[in-house]
Amino acid sequence: MSTNEKNSIDAQASGEKPYRLGLALGGGGVRGLAHAGAIKAMLEAGIKPDIVAGVSAGSIIAVLYAAGLQPDDMVRLFLGKKMTDFAEIGLGKGGILKIEKFTSRIMEAIAPYKNIEDLPMPVRIGCTNLDDASAEYFSSGPIEPIIKASCSIPIAIKPVQINGKTYVDGGVLRNLPAWTIRNDCERLIGINVSPVLKQEHSTSVFEIAMRTYHMMAKANQYQDMKLCDLAIITKEISHYNAFNLKVVTRVFNTGYVNARKALRDSGWWNV
């Protein structure tokens, strides 16, 4: 049992919430970099979460932040990069893309941390247990396979085996991981970077699969938005392709501006 888990159990036993403020980050591919922009706005407002939960792209930002990276450093990891810098074609192996290069780059960025419980801040990563058809989260264990599992969009990316179970993207059942930390936090901010708006659909198998996945995520994330004391939705980036690295800066800036406005309008600024 990690120190973070023990502290949480002790606090619950005393009837107290172990964390003052929690932050839940949803999935959305490249749109997840809006989370980094939102965190920048939060820090400028003097708002610092005590625990962070993430799903899919949100899990990446969660571990980067927990490892100590600043928001501007997070976005620099992706500037000037192409999809081929992070992924390879892996047809016939359970998914269209292989993302080992991507997860390796994330692990390099958060070195020397290798396990979730080693991170300076408590983190919970949401995944979908494909065998049991259930939403689960990890608060300990090796970071690399867990974030890979959390990002494994069905059809697009191969499922991941962890402890004899098969896991895919957490967004399949719960795309906003508020449920993983709500009971442990006095207050909770959730950020939804994947609202699905009306658009023309493509005839490509990959694009249809992605559109279907995003519709599933839309359907399941509203129950978690209701769990948040403040839910921030970034509608302006909903039309961006989840794998389009050309929009990294725009997504980051949109997340920053959107969160800054939401925090001011809701009275959270200087909480």
C-alpha cells in the first residue's frame, strides 16, 4: 500500500475527505492538451489540485502534471511533431496503430518515476476492463502499460494485458473520471475536452470508428460532469481531429482561455 493510499484510508476512517481539491481530466486525443492550458489557468489563479484523475489523453496530462512538469513544458513535448513520431501502423495485431513510441516518450518526460505510487502527487487512471465490461481505475502499478491501456481506443489501438485482464480506453464507459475521486475530495473540478457536435461523417473505417467512440464518450461523461463542483467544457475544439498534431498550440491556448473564463465566471478565481 502506498503512502497516498494509506493517508486516504486514514482520512476516510476519521470521517474527513483526504483531499481538499481534485481534478478530473477526460479523454480526447490531441484535444487533451487543452487540459494543460486549463491547468496553467488554474495555477495562475492560485488553484492547485491535491489529487488528479485522468482517462485516455487526460491520463497523460495527469501523470505529466503529477511528475512536476509545467503546462508549457507539456505542450512542448508535442510541438513540431508528426503522428509518425508517436505511432506506427500495426494492422492485424488488435489495432490499427501501435503507440509504444508515444508511451516511451511520456516515460522519458516523467523520469525517474516508473510507478503511479512513486509520483509526487496521487493519481488515478481510468480504464475499461474489456473482460468484465466494467470501468476500473489504477492508483498504483507500472505507469507505462496503464497509460497505454487508458489510451487504447478500440479498433484504433491494441488492447493491453494487465494482471491477466484485458483493458482498453477508459472513455468507452466513463470518459470523465470524476467517479474515481469524488468521494475523496471536498471540491472537484472536471474538464471535458470531447463534447461531440453535429458534423458530416466520413466513409473511412477508421473515421467511423473514431466518430462512434466519441459518441459513446459523449453519452457516458455527463453523469460524471454532474459529480463535479465545477465542470468546464471546451466546445471550441470539438471539431479537431483527435490525431491532428498541427493544432497543438491552438488547443492548448483554447483550454487556457476557456478555463480562465470559467473560473472567473463561477467565482473560483482566487479560491
